[in-house]
Amino acid sequence: MNSLESMLSGVTTVAIGGHVRPDGDCVGSCLGLYNYIRDNFQEIQVTVYLEQPSKVFSFMQGADHICSGDEEDVVYDLFFALDCGDKERLGKFVKYFDAARHTVCIDHHISNVGFADENYIKGELSSTCEFLCEFMENQKISVETAKCLYTGIAHDTGVFQYSNTTSKTLNTAGMLIDKGFDFSRIIDETFYQKTYKQKQITGRALLESIMVLDGKVIFSAVRAKDMEFYGVTPQDLDGIVSQLRTTEGVEVAIFLYELSPQVYKVSMRSKQCVNVSEIAGFFGGGGHIRAAGCTMQGSMYDVINNLTEHIEKQLLTEN
Ligand code: 5GP
Ligand code: MN
């Protein structure tokens, strides 16, 4: 494994990109690396390209410097793709990846086949932020970098709850909180706190949820007109699938929202035995064993039928 020191040697311009609809781990890893480079490699010019993140992440240093618009073409010496399971998920910023002189991918998605010149993929790690710490020297991590990386780890582990949490995850998070910041506030304000309209749409999704396969699967869907009614965007729907997952007896939770007529964004979570990454992969998406997603076409019922068929097969081979 190359260190950041060696990856950055002889490099003067760096771009960092993550996945579309960036989550806590994606924003945290991109800004964590951005701050680390700015603090320790001052001669390097670094730019972060990401879709506009949720405003809950605006406390991170550098968040106000993220380029989200239609920017001009630039050829960078080095492009880092972080927390991005496949090249398409870089979205419109893929042009910087394609043009860059050298590309590095650092990721923890089990479905990632490695699309860069240099690939570091560890599906067993909780988060890209945990992985990034392996490339950094602890004493060179500033408190602002630590806040970004800690947020990513906390988000991708469901606040250190999911089975992807290991003693190494906790030790890494411990090293980061030793830098000294209000981690309790970060968790509260970025993970648990929701706006009133988010609470309303969550309530609506839970109310209209349906249990199938003997209560092993729960699903719910939000239509574009519901999103319009409550005045919410896709970002506001984060967390609904986790609420569905904690229903007693459920093995798989499925949450859909309508991207356009007959096109649904699918989020899946499983508890113990179903590999949702494999199912999402079958439908052109990907993710992790216990958390994955894809985009599917058809009516809401077509989508659910197609997914439950795969889930049922896995449940049958399990028993
Ligand atoms: P979420 O359900 O929170 O959107 O995503 C769960 C996990 O699956 C995340 O790690 C996310 O990066 C991944 N994921 C979600 N949708 C897709 C997709 O369409 N393609 C791929 N490759 N990964 C996805
Ligand atoms: Mn992640």
C-alpha cells in the first residue's frame, strides 16, 4: 500500500471526488483528505468536486469550497475517487477522473471492481474514512480533519452499531476524538436530528409500509407527488430505510423513492443473512452486504416483486 506521501510526491494539482448524493462518509472522506493535504502539503493545489451536500455537513472545514456546479475542464495531476463503488457514481465530475494524469480509488464497497489506475478497496472496513486513516500519519491529522473523518465513520456504522464496526473502527474513532472536539454534538446534529418535514415524510413512509414474505421483508415507497407535497428532496429521505429495518422480525427493509415516472431509487438494508449488495448488483447497483442500492424501472409493484424474488431465494437457501 502506497502512503499519501508517496502518492503525492511530484504532484502539484489534486482533485477529489465522491459519489452522487453524497452521504456522511463520502463528504467526510473527501473533506478529510482535502484538509489533510492543505495542512501538510501546502504546495499542492487541491479541489473537491461533489454534488451539494446536505447542510448538516456545512460545519466541516472546506465545505464552503466544494465545487458543485458546472465547472470548466481542468487536467489534474492526480484524481482521488473516494467512497465511490463504480465510476458512473462520480456523476458529472467523471470528466476530471477521465482527464487526470493518474487516478487513485480508495473505497470500502464490496461491489467495487477497481476502476482507477491505483485501487485500494477493503470491503471489510466500516467506512472510507476509517480506511483513509490508514494512509495518514496520526500526528499530521488536525482537529478539523479529525471532525470530518469521525463524522464519516459514525455515519457508516450507524453510530458504531452496525456489524461493520470492529475494535479497529473504535480505536480509529478514539484516536480521532483525542484530537478534541464535541463529537456528541456532531452525532446529534448530523445523524439523529431531522427537520420537521423529514419527520413528517418518515411518518408517512412508516404508516404506509407493507410487510411481505411472512414479515421477513418490509417495504415502503415515496412518490414524487408526496415529496412535492411535503416539500422534501431525496436528501431528506436519508434514514427512512434504517427506521424500517428496526422493525421486529424483519430481515430486509426496502425503501423506494420515485426519481421520474416508473423509475425508482432503491435502498436496501438487511439484518443478518441476506446479501443485499448481491441483489443490488444484479439490478445494476451495488453497495455493502448489509446496505446497498440501485435504480430500477417499472411500477412500484414490479420493483418490489423483482426484489423480493431474489430475497426469497436467499432466505430459502439460508434455511
Ligand atoms: P443508500 O441506500 O444509503 O443510498 O446506499 C447504501 C449503500 O449502497 C451505499 O454505500 C451506497 O454507496 C451504495 N449504493 C446505493 N445506490 C447505489 C447504486 O446505484 N450503485 C452502486 N454501485 N452503489 C449504490
Ligand atoms: Mn461509505
